[in-house]
Amino acid sequence: MGSASKQSSKSGNRTSGGRPGQTDRRARIAELRAEEQRRDRRNKFIAIGVGAVLVAGMIGGSVYLAVDAKDKRDAKIAAAKAPIPGVQTYDKLTRNHVQTKVNYPQTPPVGGDHNPVWLNCMGTVYDKPVVNENAVHSMEHGAVWVTYNAKASAADIKTLSDRVSKTPYSLMSPYPDEKGTITLTAWGTQLVLDSASDPRVAEFFTKYVQGPQTQEPGASCSTQ
């Protein structure tokens, strides 16, 4: 009787309370799962935050580029309307393609009939005189042609070549026969200067590099 009662008591203890080791493991598993869920939520919040920062950065960068492009367009439009002191303009210039030499009335020429092949004018600096007829074709495409004679100083030449080399749709070459020290020429447009430090150099580039005088907008200035 007493033996049976003890057996029954032991059996009842196992059923109601379970083994202490099993209880600890279950609690630990539950704790680990809860920690994993907290970690997943934290990582999700971090990922969302990083994504928001990246998106904001991309939007900010796009806005900056759009504003910068608009500012440049506005500057180009304003420059096109503002006259530059000393600029001479010429109209009624013919535009035939010819294989022969052309007797241009201006030195350097400002436009007229020209060779079918244009000079590379993607910021190209030539150290020797170029052929008029090819340079005129480049100007037809919207290029500014910078020329100089022996009166130009080494500093002038360096300043001008630095600007040209950074400016697509421009070219530069020596021109021994020109009257002015430095001459800036675009199609039908010309400005004679004494120094590369003259602020009108920048004004001329802003206004006439692919400016309103361009006869063939969008035409290539590369020969490659």
C-alpha cells in the first residue's frame, strides 16, 4: 500500500511539473527566438534608414545637377543678349563647299565658302598655322577659333591654350599675319584683343561657343 502510494506520487510529480532541465531549455529557446526577432526588427529599421539616406542623396544630387544645368542655360541666354564691346559682326556669308583656296576679306576669316572637311575642334590646340578653309568649316559647326601672332606673350598663349583645351567646340592656332595680338573668331563674329587677361575672352567664349551664330547646331566638331 505504502509502496504503491510512493509510486503514484512520483508519477504525479513528473506529469505536473516536468523535468527542470527541459524547462530551462524551453525558456532559453524562447529567449533566443525573441532576441532574433528583436535583431531582425532592428536590422530592418537600419536598412530602411540607410535606404532613405541614399534616396535622399540621389534626389539631392539630381536636384543639384538640374539646378546647375539650368544656371548654365540661363547664363548662356543672358550672355547671348548682352553685347560685348569691340565685337565686329559680318552677315551675308556664303557657305559653299569648295576644294580650292578662298580669298577671304578678313584676317583671320570669319566665314564664307570652305573646305568640306572641318578641323578637329574639341578643345584642340594646334602649335602650327592651320588651313583657313578647314577652320571656317569648324566655325560653321559652332566653334570659336582663337588665333595669335608673335606679339602674344608666353603667358597669353598658356592662358588661352588652357581655356581652349577645356572647352569643346573651340580650337587655337598661331596666325602670323593677323593684325591684332590675339583674335577670337566665331562664324560672322570677331574680337581683337591685346591680352589674354582681358575679361572679354571669357564673355566671348560664353556667348559664342555653339552660340546663336552657329550655322549647323548639333554638328560634330570631332574628326574621329
